[in-house]
Amino acid sequence: MRTCLLLAALMTVFLAANGNVAAAPAPKRVPPKGITLPSATRTMLLTNLNALGKEILSLQTDLQEKPELLALLPDVQIYFNAVQYAIAQETFYNNREFPTAEALLQHGLSRARLLRAGNPSWTTSTGLVVRGYVSRIDGSVQPYGLVIPSSWQPGATNKLRLDFWFHGRDDRLTEIKFINEHQTRAGQLTPPDTFVLHPYGRYCNASKFAGEIDAFEALAHVSKSYSIDERRLAVRGFSMGGGTAWHLATHYAGLWRAAQPGAGFAETPLFANVFARDPKPTWYEEKLFRLYDATEYAGNLYHCKTLAYYGDQDPQKQAAEVMAKAMAAEGLELETIVGVKTRHAIERNARGQIDARMDAIMTTPRNPVPKKIHFTTFTLRYPTMLWVTVDELEQHWERARVEANIIAKKSITATTENVAALTFSMPAGQAPFPAGHAPKISINGTTMTAPAVAADRSWSVHLRKTGERWDVVPYVDSIDLRKRPGLQGPIDDAFMDSFLMVKPTGRALNAGVATWIASEFNDAVTDWLLQFRGQPRMKDDSAVTDEDIAAHNLILWGDPSSNKLLAKIADRLPIRWDAKGVVVGAETFALDKHVPALIHPNPLNPKRYVVLNTGFTFSESGTGNNALQIPRLPDYAVIDITVPRARRMPLGVVNAGFFDERWQLKAQ
């Protein structure tokens, strides 16, 4: 499928998502609308934009026999996207951006010519380079910036350190501004012999949801082209970027050698003061804070050296203070550097101290198989710490722990809390046991013998809990319907992997509900375009193929009468929806006023999700505050469609909850 369309087609889609359905009250638009584009400037940009678009489409055909060059086409498409989004979404903010946009189009045309000639010189350049990749989430092309050290040479086998630098909050950080900045300025972070990766992060979401996946997709793309030492990775940032560093450090602590968060939020309840506002968070929102609150995962920093920075007069030093307290409760001490007489900025002397300390830490690579594992999680979205993976929880959104120790290169002892299934796995050459040795494993007092270590010193064992007893099992995966890593909810989780929005073509059960659903669909498409900088895949229900069902999470819009796919699975979902109404357990909600929103494994392909009638759920409240960009709905909800959109969460939610670990309604 083509990954780039001409401006006319893209603008048609954008405008269609803002169609003639009456708009309900909505929060202030972010990114905000900009200034009016002068007629002559608009004509010039459209002319060159269409020229670049035609060249991209031509290259897609002409390079079919040269896949190594075709794979570089996103490095051209980022320039097209930057300008077409700015025109379609009206996000030029000053006159200086007009020549910048024109320069980016010319840069894109130059890269297109080089690509056609088989000479993509930017792939061997050092210094400042902006590149792009195709995201699996929505098929969009996303940009990222790189600072490539002068010591790197194409084809070199020596692996170099890589530091992420996550940008701060900027509501006007369009693709034009981001790409231009990273083609012209190295930024404040340029360690020697180090790649610096600047993710766009799909705009301003503090690397949550699709922004989180962006970090890993960008890293994977960089790793294909450059020699990166995966044992010397660091996550760093300031302000919103500091919030990102806290999030990724605590949730993926086993991946990084070090983290360096600066003055960014670490949790929602205290930072956003949510309990002082009305309406107060619901019971399920309080549980969902545990998805992203770094304080809840503070013990994981046992595995990631963390250096926090803040100015002594900065109110956002709150993040370091709450993290220091949370780490102390886990027996850990947070190392900090403080800027003197400084508010929300990195003080110059402190910057030198930070860089020197980080350089010292990053000299030594992380150990992929440490003797001790300290791991905390609340969800199977975050199931792994180094050689330990939690495969099943006893109860989602309650604290789960694994403490595991390798004893004298002979055995493993472990204790668990709220864990029902585990895997220990070590790659070739990494197991601390000799080849042929069958380690003894003791978990919570149960001792068993694991499979023998392979000849290449790789090793893995699967373990399952039955009652209070643990046993070695041949596998933990099964065809049974259960929550598992990557298939555990809540609703927003469906938008962290490939998804397809499916539009209804049939007659609805209720005309008023159909109008509401059409409006919600339009809003979901627009919100995704604005907040996550991509065009969602969309198809009519009659056009969905078996290949689509295999490849995507399906976001089904409509009801069991209007949507053919929903009709096929309606009787296989825990919530019933038919001409009698919406039925949740013993409760029935009137058909003409209520719509269910839910996430569930797709009965047509249980390895993928199906979602009903909702996009990501923070769009009504979180666009202006990153600490509020959190899930607003659990696994399911019944929504009163008579409540205006801007007040719906939580006022219009008349029933909501989490499915149990087998994806069924919990007993009330």
C-alpha cells in the first residue's frame, strides 16, 4: 500500500473527518490554528508540494526493483508531510515559516533526485541528519533527528553509545519546526563518540501511547543503518522530555544503561492535583493512573542508573522529590544535580556536571543478565525485566512483583506477588550456568528442576502457578482466552499497534445513535491527525479482508445492525447490544440513549483486539496537560450519548469496568 498521497487526497481525507455532522462543544484545539497563509505563498507551496508528491509516487513505482533504495523513501516523504500537514491543518504561526517550508520542499526534491540516481548521500553523512520511517501503527511516515558523531564511519563494526534526547512541551512544534531545528541545530546534548536520537514522538504526548512506540520504532530504524551499542543506551530529556525520561526509565529499566530526567512530571495525581478538582477521578481512573505513574514503578530503577536534575527554584522539582521518596521506599537512593538560583532551565554549571557524570556512567555497558532481578509492574503492557517476563497476572492493576536471584551459578530462587505465570530466558552465550546443567528453581517455597542449558548457553524455562504451587510447564501461551502481554487492555492499548478503523455501511438500530457514532468517528480521525500526526487506516465494513483481520486491531464503528463485522462477533462479546438495548450483566441500558465502548480480543482473530466506537480516550481533557494524557476509560464503558462531548468523562459514563483475567465480566 502506498505510504504517501498527493496533497489533494490528503486534504480531502482531513476535511472529510471534519464533515457536516453538527459539532459538540470541544476543548481548545491543540495544536492551535495559526495565521492565514497569503494567496501567493499558498500557490507557491502547493505547486512545489505537488511536484514533490508526484516525484514520490513515481519513485514508489520506479524503485520496485531496488528495495534497498525504496526503503529510503520515507527520508523524502517527511518533507512532503511536514508542509502538507501545515497547509491542511492551518499551523503556520509566523511569516518566517513560509521560506522554511519552501526550503524543506526543496530539500525533499533534492533527496528525491539523489535517491533516483542511487546516491542517497545523507545515509553516510555525519553531523545533523533528519530521517523518517513507516510506523506500523497507522502506516504513517514519522520523522526523527540524529546527531551522528564524526567518529562514525559507514560500514564500521565498532558499536557506539546512543542517547535519546526527548523534547519539551511546545504546542507549536509542527513537523516543519521540528525538521528545520534538527537540520540546523545540534541541541544541547553532543557527547563524544555518541549518537543522539531526537524522536519527534508524534508531537507532544510525553512519549505515551503512540509516542511511546515512536521511540522504539525510531531506535529500530537507527539500528538498521548505524552501529549502535544496545548495552549503552540512555534516556534523557528536560521538562516534558524529563517526564518522558521518567516514564521510559521506570517502565523499561532493563533496556537502558542510564536515565537522566530533568524537571519533568513523574505521576498524575499530585502533579496535576486531580483530587482538588471536580469531577473527582473515578475508581477506574485511579487504577489507570498505575499505567504510567513512574512512582509506582520506582523499584525498577534498581536496574537503571538514574541522575535527576532540577533548578532549586523550579516548581517542577516536585517530580524528583516524589521519585526520591518512592525510590527510598524501595531501598534506593536517587542521585541528583541541582541548578543554583534557577527556575525552569538547565543551569550552565549544572549542565557540565550532568554531562561529566553521564559520560562516566555510560563508559561501562549494562549487564543483560544480572544476578538479581527486582521487578514491579501493574499490567502486562510492561511485562519484562531483563531475563524475567511475567506472562500472566492474578489481577491487573494491582502491584505485581518478582524478586529473582541466581545462586552460585547453579540455581535460581524467586519470590512473586500477584503473578500467575513466568518465563526466565537468557540468550545464547549469556546463561550463567554451564551447558547441559539443569538448574534448580525455587519459587515461593516450591522447588523444581528446569530444562538443561543448551550447548550455545542459551536457556529458558516456563513456569505456572496452580493454587499456591509453581510448576515447570512446556509453554505458557495457549489458545485459552486470557489477558497476556500485548493483549490486556485498556481501550487505549489498541492504538499502540497496527489498527484499522472500520466504517458501517448498513442501516443502524437507531438513527440518533447512528448520528452520534458518525460524529464520534469524525472526531476520532481528526484527533488522531492532530495529536498523533498520522492518517488512520480506514475501510468500509464490506471491504475488510481476512488479511486485514490478521494484521490489525479493528476499531469497529456502528452497531450490530449497521456494521457487518460487528454483526459477526456481537454474540461472542461479554456485553450484548441488540434491538433491546445495551446489556451489561443484569443491567440493560436504553437503545436510543446509550452506546457501549469496549476492547476485547477479536473473536475472528484472538491475537488482535477489537474496539467498539471510540478512539483514544484522553482527547477531551488531556491535550493541554501532559500529566492528564492518560486513559480515561477502562476495558469497557456504557456512554450516555445525551451528555455533551466536552463533559462526558466521567459524567456521561453510566457503567464501566475492567474485564477479568479471562476477558469476562467480573462478578458484581
